[in-house]
Amino acid sequence: MIQPLEQPHGNGQRPSTNGLLDHLSASTVKLYLTCPLKFWFKKVLCLPEPSSPSLHLGKAVHAALQCFHRARWRGEAHDWPTVQQAFTDAFDDPTEATVYPNVDTRQANRDKGMKLVEAYLDSAHGKMTELPLGVEVLLEEDLPVLPSPVLGYIDLVRPGNVPVDYKTCASTPDVALEAFQHEVQLTLYQLLIESATNEAVSGRELVFLVKTKTPKVIVHRLPAATEREKQRVLDIALAAMDGIYHERFHPQPGMHCAWCSFRGECAKWTGGER
């Protein structure tokens, strides 16, 4: 097991690299471990990165589902026109700097997203009668071993303290592989809920919204993480924090390079001055 980071200068303060370690999130861990140099470009230099059409659509779908479940939770109107308007408002948000090759492609993406939201509302998951315990829940907690608090936004919390995360994808996923890839996120969510409520989590859930010609909604329920699985994720998170703290920012070539916005900047890296 990786040992906790030493506190700098023995002053009891949390380690900090320009504020990057003031808190930790699953996305921070994933980004750093995927490519430390991309982390440097995105989080340290804050280089602009336009949103892709896929990410743009995903955000709008998430906004629609957030509207739907929050309205259910509050006992407010959550019919199709209401949810449809939430999707439209998010999709047309002028602050979203998304590059589309032409107007037709943008409209096709909008239509695809609308069908995806409608498919979710017609699915068993969308028709659940139980009320959620929370929607877009923000939690920040101090967890064992980690020297910085963990921050998480949980899409939905179902009865039994089950964290739910929505994933939009282009094709039918290998759910076992996806569960492995999102292990850090789901397990950190479990740890956050357990720390905040002092109650057990009965499971974890991924909901895949598949952008096929006929949209599909695939629900994958996982058991709660064991103590060993929790420790594994804490060690993974600590490995990322250790690299950030010691400013190890280097390229990590792989399949992710195909869709990285910083390939040009990466090609200039020599191992010396960044």
C-alpha cells in the first residue's frame, strides 16, 4: 500500500500545487493517471479546450435527466415538455464553445440527444416509482489516507444510498469493462456517501444511454465495494496525488491520444522545461 504523503515543512498543512490539491475528485485522478502532461496543460496552464459534439450532447442529456429527477424529488412537474425544454436550454447554452462542422451536424446531434432523453423516460429506470434521496448531490469529505478532501457530484442517489452515474456512449458498451474503468469514480462516491451519512451503501449503479439509431438504456448494478476494493481505490487516488504533488508531468502515449486536444503542445515536450 502506498504510504500517505508527507506534509511539507512539518507545518501540518495539506500539500498544495497551486491549489490543485486543495481537494481531489475522481475526474482529477482519472485525468492525471491517463496522461500527466495533459493534466499539466488542462489544470495547471488552463489551456482552452473546446467541447466536442459528443461531450456537448452528454451535458445536455445530463441536464435533462437532472431536471426530471429533481422535479420528481420536489413533487413538481416532470412531464415530457418540461424535460424537453431543459434539454433544449442546455444544448443551446451560448457559453458552450462546441465546434460543429456545419448546422446540419449540430441539428442531427440535437435530434439524437432528444431521442435519447425520450428513451430514458420510457425505460424502466425512468419509470421508477421510488423517489431519489438526492439529485446532483455535492459531497466533500475527508477520507482516510488522503491528505486532501475528496469532492464529488453524484448524478442520483437511490434508496439504499446507491450512487448512480449516467454515461452517454455511441455503441453498446461492454458493461464489465466499463465498470472496471469507472471503478475509482463509483467507489469514491460510495466512500463519500458513507462518510457523510455514516450509513451503509447497498450498491452502485451505472446507467448507459446508448446513441444507436434506436436509443438504448442499459442499467448495470454493482454490489457495494468491499473494504479491499475501497483500499485499492484510495491507493490509486494517492498515487495520482503523489505525482501531482511532486510535479511529475510527462506524456503517457496511448489510444487516448487520438482524441486529445493537446497533441500539438505534447509534441514539443522534451523532458526539460515544459
